[in-house]
Amino acid sequence: MSDVFADEELMRQFCAGKANAFGLLYARHEKPLYRYLRRLLGSTEATKAEDVFQDTWMKLVDAKDSWQARDNASFKTWLYTLAHHRAIDILRKSGREVSADEGWTEDDTESPWQLWPAATAQQPEQQAFWRKAGQQLLQCLDALPVLQRAAFILHHDDGLSVEEITFVINTEFETVKSRLRYALSKLRMCMGAHLQPILEKDST
Amino acid sequence: MSLQDKHLQTALHHAPDQDLAPSQSVRKSILNYANNAIKSAPENWLRRSLNAFVNWHLKTWQVTGMGALASMLLVIVMVREQAPEEPIWVEPDNKSVAQVEVSQSKAEIPAANAPEVYQALPEPAERAAPMREEAKAKPSLEKRELATQEAPAKELAEKTQIALAPELPKMAEMADAAEAVQAPEAAVVAVAPKPKPSPAVELEAKKSLSNARQANIGVVNEAPMSDAQMSQALNIGALIKQGGEATAKQDIAAGNLRVLKIETQACDIATKHQAHDVDTNYNVMVICDADDKARSEQLQREVNAYNQTMRNWHQTHQK
């Protein structure tokens, strides 16, 4: 059933009084949303991820009566918007800089990640590589400004389009695009520097 | 430049936190919260009101005190609003309206005898007492009505002390024939004062009045029936026989100062505004009469004589 009905239909059923619909919605978005919050809050505020996660869902339940008025956004966008703003509040209270976007000089030529295995590789040694790459990426994400981090995660992990991201982080379309570009450049640099020794070791 | 990097995306999907999930307790609390929200949805308005009330920061003893006060007020209001259902006997107010009528169905009474068939409650004051006792004995107007309807008209006539004039030999027979007459009930109703009669009583009174109109004659006293007024009840037969002047003198001697008026139609309504005579300020006793012109003319003469005697006496003694 969870795969049959769209999020919006399940939400309508929940608003109509069906508790099962909410259970399906929750199961569908539990891990991705929690993961987004953990990554957005970073290692320093990771302990607050559960609180923010719980607050988000409770806020959604409380606001279910106003759901019908939100036709301009999908359920997923609405859910991530609630979670994003709650997380930003936490980060602001903790003293983390949220709004500043650092400039970044893009340099695509001869970057180390061009030596990485194919992203679709399924061999065991390649899987191990990607696990290490994933671990490294989390550390690199921690170093990104919060809003660039948010744009990157929403776009790469949660599959939101640029338009949807503009709604979630409440900013302009072009701003989202530039933040994504900055995030990619920084992450590539960060990842390349870290993974280069591994690649060289593996190749020998 | 593309905004999506497949390598970084693959690395992200292989990150060690990929399968992280919130704890079971968080999951349980969220699902319970959603379930409760659905269950309590119809009571949201009540909950909101309750929360608003609680937000006043009232202490328990304050809430208890307010509740007790509200309960006491409610009880007091209920007790005060409760109408006296069974007034045993209340001295009637002189200005309240009561009706005494005696009537008989026109179809049951020969036209020739109709004028003298019914006479208003006669003059003896002692006759008021049994009526009062009867009113006391009966617990409510409704019960009295039922009892009255079930009893034969003749018996009711005796109970209500309707005087049958000795000079009218057919009175008893006519009373026998008048079993359907409802006027006696009206008489009983009239002597039992009631602040606000029930709709059933009002309906019955209207029916009685309607019957009285059909029976051509009756007496409607616009003033309420006090003990003194009970003794003022008019004997029409005696009025015609003795003459208006003599009857007026008797009444003056007895202290029954009043003015008579004959109404031939709609006497129940038309006389509502004629409770007192303009010249003398005496109570006006209305005699409902119709059809029998010969009797009416005689009655009118005697009534005029009666009124003239009263007014003369008023002018000489009351100024």
C-alpha cells in the first residue's frame, strides 16, 4: 500500500482520520529525513537530531488541518521544509554560522576525483572504496557552510529538484544553483585530497 | 557545469550513516502522537477551550469555588422560576380578570324558556364558601376540569350553586337536558385564582365562553371574584321580577355597588376594557344576551333603572 499511494494521498487519508496512512508516510520518510537532519546538523549537533526529527513530525501532525492549502508544494517538500527550519533554529542557537556563503573558485580540470572508480561499480573492492569515500564525504560536508550543505544533501541524497530546494530553504532559484556549485567544488577538492593516497595505494 | 555529481552522490549513498534511524522510543512517541491527534480531533474545540481556561492559571480551589457558586445560582434560579402548580386558594386581585359564566346549549333549550334558564351566581355570600371549599378540595385545575366534565350538568349546577329561580318551573328539566353544558366548569375555574392558567385551561375557558354565546345569555364579570363579589352575583330573574330600582336598592343596602351592562355580541372581548364605569368608577357587570328581543327589552329597562338608581345614589352619597 505504501508504494501504491502517493505521499499526498496518504496525507489526505491521515487528515480524514486514518492513522494507518500516517504510519505509511512515516515509514517512507523516516530514514531519509533523519539522515538529512543528522548530516545538516553535523557532528557537533548530531545529538539533537532526534529531537528535531520528533518535533518535525509532531508539527506536521498539528498542522495537518492546513495541509489542503499547501497545493503548491509536495508533501515531501513540506516535510523537509519543516525539518530544515527547525534544524536551522538549532544551529543558530548553537552559534553556528548559517547564512554566509563563501566564494569558491571552480577548477574542474585535472581534479583527483576523475581517477575514482565508476560510480556504478559493484565489485567488492570498489564497494570498499565507496564506503571509505562516503565516510570521507561526511567529514567534508561538516566543513561546508550550512546552506550549501543543505542544498547538496537535498539535491544528491533526497532527490529534490532545484525548484523544490528553493522552497525548502526559502531562497531564490539562482541562489540555490550557486550554492550547489560552491558545494560541489568544495567537496570535490576535499574528497580528492583525501582519497588520492588511497587510490595510489590501491593502484600499487 | 552539471549540478549533480555522480561520484559524490555514490559516495554519499555509501556513507556509514546511510541506515541510521531514530530510536524506537522516538518512533513510538511520534506514532502515538498522530493516533491521539486523530482520536481527539472531534474534541479539539473542547480541548482548546479547556486549555484556554487552564491558561488562566486558576488554582484548584478557585475552580471548585466557581463551580459551587455556579451550581448554587442554578438551583436558586430553578427554584424561583418554578411556577406554583397547585394554588390551593389565593385571594384574587381585584384587577385581575376572571370570568363567571353560565350558559346552555341553544339546541337543548327551548327558545321560549331560554332567557331564564341560566342565571349568574346568585347573591348569597354563603354560597361562595362551598365553592371555595370545592376549589380547595381539588388539587389542580386540570383535575377539576376532568371531574367537571364527567359529572352530569345538573349535579354540576348544584355544586356550583347555580340558583334556579323559583318562578321558572322548567329550570330543573332544562338543567337535566343541559348535561353537555360546560359553563359550570367555567364557574369553578373562575373561583380558583391562578397566576397563569395552563393552555388546556385557557382552551376550556374559551370553549365555555363560546358555548355561552351560543346560549344567548350569560353574565361576564370583568372584575375578579372576591368574597364580596361572590355575594354580588346577579340574579337576572330576580332583577326582572323585582325591577331594576328595587334590586339596586337591595344591592346598595348590601354594599354591592356596581353598574350593569348588556352585551348582545362578543361580550367576552368587548367588555375587556369596561371593567369600571366611567361616571361612578364602580365595577361593570356585563350581562350577555341575544336573540330574545322581548326579554331583552324588559331586561334593558330594568338594567337602566338599576344603573340610574346606582348613579343617583352615587351622586348623593359619594360626593
